[in-house]
Amino acid sequence: MTLDDATFDEIVNAHYAAVYRFAYSLAGQEEEAWDLTQESFAQLARKAAQIQERARVKTWLFTTLYRAFVDRCRRRSRHPEVAVTLLEEQLPAETAAPGERLDAAEVLRALNRLPDVFRAPLVLFYLEEHSYLEIAAILNVPPGTIMSRLSRGRKLLREWLTEAPTNASIPMAQILA
Amino acid sequence: MNPHRSKHERLLDARRPHGADDKAPPFAEALREASRDPAWARQLEAQREFDGELARSLQAVPVPDGLKAAILRQREENGPELEPLAVSVSAWFRIRLVALAAAAALLLGAGLRWMVLPHDSTFSAFRRVLVSEAWGGSQHLEFQSTDPHQVMAWLAAHGVATNLTLPEGLRGMRVHGCEVVEARGHRVALVCLGDGTKHLHLLMAQGLEMKGLPGPMAPDFERLGPVNTVAWRQGDRTYVLAGLKPQAFVTKFRKAGRWILSG
């Protein structure tokens, strides 16, 4: 695939937000998510010739980002746990409309509790509605394994997110209403 | 349990939240079977509601301002033919890399100076010379201390930066020490700061009068070779912060839509 400036601009416009959200869901912090996103598009600029058709660019970006994230985790001795307060500070208080059960902070908190092997497929599933076959290709994992991880991860999320609400889990919008 | 049901349940567990899979034959068959069991159908509907809420929440995660521009700018700066420096190296190679980096920093210093024309009296030229003076070489601190008050007192005693306090965005960082940098006839305070692996220089000059100074309390970003810099002015003081990526600067110095640049 050849990549002139106009095409690159179009691709960035179309995908940068979703790629960033994927990065943020994995990394849990804005700076690392920013770096991962920027690096993925930088690799696209360098290696566009490897992609055979434009329709595959989005999958390529997500795959590249995931590999970069895994590389970073391997280089660190431990993948750091992200403090709950850090996530809450970085999300707007008005994310949840009154009456909605889930807000972004709660969801990201719950996702962050999951092992990476569950978190990545679930984020791809919910964020971009990739099919389980696409997720298997992005993460380089057999489809059957992805189905298991989606099922088990979702079960855990549902348990955590649909428990009876405590004061800490009431969306801010409801408290302020 | 009916083995088909087990297989269909497993498949429907992987069904996408907004119906993209529903017409595909394996999913359509599984949905037909589920529709014949009211309890199962109710369970699927509840799952669909939960999935929809979760998808909406994730899709609402805000994307930081400036990211798109940074991606586009990086392509302009790097071009398609540059490859990133590999970072996954053994300790033995790492020592050699550090030595190479120090040598490169010295060359960078020389290179940046050569890039500035002698008669160019603008702030842009001054900034290049300043950063090259401050960033070149590994032994750059005349006074080493982790106590910010001692560092400020030393600078004041050496005739630069009286009443200097660290900008709020840098207060969480560890101070390493300071020195006085001479650039184009001006004496500039340099404070060396660290935060984990980050290594920053904050330079402050008083009473600069030259063309192209940054606006008051309006940061001006410029990348000088491999060094990210940002400059701003507060009163008669001009600051240059070297070594912090623009997005990290925004995170540290921008609160509730306003720049917090003062000390």
C-alpha cells in the first residue's frame, strides 16, 4: 500500500481515537497511551508497504499497538497497577448520564483488575466491535481461546460491575443531580 | 446438556453487542435455538444490555487534545525512511550505548551551535545555543543538591535567579542540582531535575530583550534535534524547559483549561 500525505491524514482521522482508547484501556495512563498510539502511527508511516490493502490498516494498527504494549510490559519487571485515583482524575466527572449504571471510570477500573490476556480481547470486543475471529488475528491467539477469554472475562466484569452499588460506585452525575 | 446448546452458548458468548454477527449462519442458527427457550432468550437480552452499556462507556473515554496533531507532525519530522533505535539490549551493550549517547550529545551541542548564524539575534537562535550548552556533556552541575531551597540559594548567590521558585508543574520532581550557563552574553540559571527515568533542564533568564520571545504565559514548543523544548515568559523571566515531551508538559502544566506556569 502506498501512503501519500493525504492518505495518511485520512487514516489518522479515521482511527486515531479508537487506537488511543485501546492503548488507554491497556496501559491505564494517558502518557503511555499517547506514546503507544503515536508509535503505532509512526510505524505505519514507515511500513505501509507491508500492508496489502487499505481495508487491513485498522487491524494492522491495533496489532502493532498490542505488540508494542506487550514489549513494554516485558521490558518492565512488573506491569504496574494503575492507581484508581489516577484513572478517576483523568476522566471527566460528567461521563455518566443520570440513570446509567456504568460510567467510564468504573468500567476502566474493572478492566484494570483483569489479567492482560482477558483485558485485551474484551477491549477490542467492546471498543471497536471486532469479531472474535478478528480479535484472534490481532492478538495472534487461536479463535477458540479468544472465545473462552471473552466468556470468562465478561463473566468477571459482570460480577464486578453489577454488584449492589456502594457510595464509591455511584456515578458522580447522580451525586451532583 | 445438549452438546449443540453448549456449542451455541459458547458461540453466542462471542456475539458482538450491536448485532453485527446476527445474520451470519452459525450465529443465526444459535439465536434460533435460543429463541425457543424463554429463559435463555431473557439471559441473552440481559447480556446484550450489559454489553451495550459497557461498549458505550469505553467509547466515551476522552482522547487528549493535540494527539492527532502530534501524530501528523511526527510523520513530517521523521519521514518514512527512518527506523527507531532498538531499545531492547543487554547490559553490556547498554554501557556502550550510554557512552555513544554521551558522545552524540557532545556532537549535538557542537552541531546545534553550528546551525546558528552568528548574526542571528532572535530568541530562536538563543534557545538553540542555550539548549546545546546545557545539554552537551555528562558533567554539567556546578552545585549538586537535592534540596530545592539550597539550589535556589546557590543560584541567587551567583547572581542569577533571585527569588526563583520551581513552577508548580515541576514540584513533584527530584532536584539534582544547578549551574550557571553562559549563552550569547547572558547568564542563565539551570536547574537539573529528575523524575524516574526522565531527566530535565529548566533554564531561566532574566531581562531578555530580543525578537521572537514567547508570549507571556503562552508556551512555545520546539524540538531541537532529539530534545523537546518548551519556552514561556512570566514577567521579565523567560523559561526554557528541555527534555519533556509536549504531551507530558500539557499534563503537568494545564489544569481546567488554563496554563499554570508560575511558581
